[in-house]
Amino acid sequence: MAEVSDVVAAVDVGGTRIKAALVTPLYDTLASVTTPTPKDITADIGAVVHATVTDLLARAAQHDRPARLVGCGVVVPGLVDETRGVGAYSVNLGWRDLPIRDPVASLLGVPTVVGHDVRAGLLAETRLGAARGARHALFLPVGTGIASALLLDGAVVTADGRAGELGHLVIDPAGPACGCGATGCLEVIASAAAIEREYAARTGRIVAAEEVAERASAGDPDATAVWARAVAALAQAIVATVTITGVDLVLIGGGLAESGAALLDPLRADVASRLTFQRPPRLAQAALGNLAGCLGAACLAWDAL
Ligand SMILES: [Zn+2]
């Protein structure tokens, strides 16, 4: 018989997928699962998390890695009231003031904490990923949307759950309308979805953002223009953040970061060209990929115990 390990359940509830894992105090993963987010998740999020964790415990036992659940961390997007354990507002998941901590804790019977997916992801990058040893950092996942989180003086900035909405920094007031009510936000110019939309508007061809990057590298003039505009918008937002906060590390995550040098090389050059007196930040790809939020949920759960 294998020894029974103490674990926390780490659950990242995203707009399209739930990623969940059982994680030991040394951040070993005993079992993990990714499932589609149910359409009616707001109806009973406690039951959804409970079913996911029950499945994980069964998988761990099947693989002779028996686990004893001692805590749970749940991370969600949008505005999060971490003190009350409530999802305050999520455009993508369609909830307002949704209690999460209490229903999950009562069904699982273990202490439960609720956090923000991107702030938790940054916490995980500081412990397990590309921000290890950093005192100040901007974590900027660029995917379907654009989010961010800040590490300043060694602490992840929360500001009542409202910090880091860099995706809604207005870059071009004459730009496209954004779902937030403004026009020309970073998110509607430089997200993967925005890049795909802009390239399709110019060419009539629907291709993924990564392919726009490849076409830009190959000299396609439309792809080059769209990519350069996105890079310039990201550089402007990064330099604004560096100027205000003094961060010296910028970690690019999310799907767009998978483009690697095609994104980071021009972005480094564009950021450098905009700096005058500011300390030049190091720009790097985040290390934990799409597991950052889930591992961050584990960090929050272990910290709370
Ligand atoms: Zn906006």
C-alpha cells in the first residue's frame, strides 16, 4: 500500500475549461483533470467543484497514490472578493456576487479559499516559475482577452480585487469598441482574438493569432501590420506600468506567449525604444503556461492552512 499523502484540491474555473489538480505541500501533482465548464455553473458551483474533486481523489486512488484532502483553493476570473470568498463579477461566466467559498467548503468539508486566476497565477510563477526570486513583476497573460497582475515589494497587489485591469487601458481612443464600454482598449487591439479579427478584416481570411505571427515573419504585409500594431500596443501598456510601478520583470503568458521570439523580440525592442529614465524591465515568457492558475490555487490553499 502506498502512503497516504496530504493534498489540497486546486481548481481553476475558466470561461471555457475547469483545470483541477490534487497538489502536495511540495507542489507535486497526484492527479489532474481538465473538463469543459458547464454552461449553468452559476446554478451550483459548489456541486461542480465537489464532483471534480471527488473524481480527482478516485483517480489518485486508482493510480495507487491515495490522498487525504486537507484544503481547497478555487480561482476564478473577473472581480473577486477574496475576503468573502465571492465571485463579485465575471463577464465571461455571467455571475455577480456568486458565493463560492462557503458552498464548496460545506460540500468538501475542508477549509476553502477563493482567489483571482491571474493573481494566483503570478503567485505560482513567483514560487515555481519564471518569477522566482523577483521582488517586482508584471504578469501579463495575453489570450482571448488580456489580464494582468502585479507583484510589488514582494507582495501580489490586490486592491480589493480591482488591481491589474491593464486590458482596459485605452491605447487608441479611435480604436474598436470594447465590451467594457470604452473604445480602443489594449484588449481590443492586442489580444489573440483582436489580432485574428483585425487580420480577417484586412484579408477576409480567418487564421489563428499564432499563424498571423508566422505570416508576419514570412513577410505578409497585412500580417506584419496587424502584428506590429499589437506589439506597439503591448509595449505602450508595459511602459505605462513600468513608469507607474517600477516593475523590473515582465512575464508574458497566455496563448500569445507561445509565439515565443516572434512576440518577445519585437516587444523588447519596442519597449526599449520608449524608455527614457525608467529602469529597463526584463521581458520573459511565463513558465507555467495554462497551469499557472491551477497551481496558484494550490499556493493559496496551502498558505491558508
Ligand atoms: Zn475595455
